[in-house]
Amino acid sequence: MFLALKEIKHYKLRYGLIVTMIVLISYLIFILTSLAVGLSTQNTKAIDSWKPQRIVLNKDSNINISRSVITKEQGKNLKINPKQDAYVGNAPVVSSAKDRSRVSAQFVGLDPHQYIYQNLKLTSGHKAQKNHQVVVDTQFQQNGYHLGDKIKLNSDNHSYEIVGFTKNAKLSIAPVVYGSMDDWRQLHNLTSDFLCSAVISKNADYKAHNSDLHAYSAKKVIDELPGYQAQNSIFTFMIAFLMIISLIVIAVFLYILTMQKLENYAVLRAQGIPAGVLVRATLFQTFILVISGIVIGVVLTLLTTMALGNSVPVACDPLIMSTTVIGLLVTSMLGALIPSIMILKVDPADAIGG
């Protein structure tokens, strides 16, 4: 261990460049991971806040809440416990107001007697208490909207008053606009014969009780959100590919350094120092370099996340970040095995020309 630290201290520039390379790779991986987590949560924050176990949709909706419509006839046998079951009506909308930028959003109609409405947490204002009142995600505030603003939704002639703001209400990356079920029917051009888009239940054994409906697990519905699986697959592939690149790059750097030091290793071997000691020194040296690079990469990632604020959907999840750190460390140590094998094969007599 002393040998490894001594060498790093002596060749500061050489090992500084290796650490810099590890910093850049780890920083890129952490940023991509944070972006993947941020985009993933932006797809599902609203659904996650409802804490669902089962979601009932029309069987012909292609497992998509916004495409599902349940009639009162279809839902007459649904058993609703207001404390753990709730109707939601979902419709994509575009919000507009005078002197305000347009916002693409997801309108979600709620029943005020059911748990989603009751558990809705606000950052300011109050809940929608009648038709044409809405509670919107705080992204609207970032776009210049305020309490009391009157907004238009799609081509509806009615104005909707913003009476409250709520945080982390996103569905399919778009901010959520919470309103009444009557407003949902109006925006969807539906009559009073229609009940809702979906039934959200915290009961894992909830049944649909109708051949036209189907109860899905919450995970199934989330996985079928447009682009959700493809997005996660792309980021997973990119991160895995960067891990492989880091393994190769670190292995190449250490291989070159080991080739340059073969004669020194041969002399040490000739002096009776066991090959295992030299291998452990190399592995410890790699560990120090990689940990240093990763720590700096993590710090840079946290600073970048704070600097970006809400302008870019990045999120640092401690568990995922820790898993990424372990993955980087493991791949880097695997890369150090190649020069370690070279050290084990050093022949002192050949290396010093004897």
C-alpha cells in the first residue's frame, strides 16, 4: 500500500491525468443516470402520489388512462371505498392565458369525496371546490401563472380559475391540472352517462366485475405509458455502454503504465518481494484513483443538479447513485486485473536482461 501511494505522489501529473479521465467518465455516467431518473419520475409523479396497487381501465384502451373511458353502465358493479378507491378522468389539454405562455398539460378530474382529492397536498391556495376551478402543478408558476389567473383549456369557451398549486404533479412529463369530473366530461365532450377514465385503487385485490373492464397492476399501467419503456431502455443501454468504456479505458491506461514499469517490477521480484505484494499494490492504487475520480464526479453532479434547478428534469436518487458508484468501482477493478496478470508473469531474469 505504501508503494502504491508513494508512486502516485511521485508521478503526480501522470496519475492526475488518469484521475481526470475517471472524473469525466463518472461525471457523464452520473449526469445521464440523474437525467434518466428525472425523466422517469416526471412520467409517473402524479400516479405515484396516488399510491395505487390496481388500476381499472376499459379493456380496449391499450392500457392507457388517457384513452380509457368507463360508462356508468360498465361501472355500476364497481365497489368503491372512498378511503382507498377513486375515480379519475384524464384528458390531454393545452392551457393558455393572456400574456402567458401556452402549457401542454394533463387534465385530471377528481371526485371530492374520494381519497385522491382528500389527500391532495397544496403549496398554496385551496382545492377546487366547484366546476371551472383547478389546482395546477407548480410548473405553471415557473411559466408565469399565479393564483386567480383565468386560463383556457383547449378550445373550451369556459375559463378556469387557478385556485391552488401542488408540487410534483406530473403525468407523461406534462404538468397536471386537477379539476372536477364534470369539467373532465366537458373537455372530453362526454355526456353524464360516462363515469370516469379509470378507477385507482390501493387494494391489491381490487376486481373490475365487468367484461368490458380490466384491472391492471399499477406497474403494468406505468410501463405502458407512451415512450416510458423506450426511454428507460435507451438510458440503461447508454449507461451500460459507458461502464464498458470505462473498463476498457482504465485497463488500457494501467496496461501501458505496467509495461513501462516491468523492469522495476522485475528488480523488486529479484529482491525477493512476492508478486502478490505487487499485485495488491496495483489494485490498491487503482482503487485510490477510481475512488478519487468518482468522489469528484459525484460532487460535480450534485453541483450541476443544483445549478440546473427545475430547468432540466434531473434527480439524484441515493440508491441508484450508490448502485452506479459500485458498478463503476467493480468495472474499474476488473480493468485492473489485466496488468495484475502481467505482474504475475514477470520473469526477473528476462526483464533485467540476465
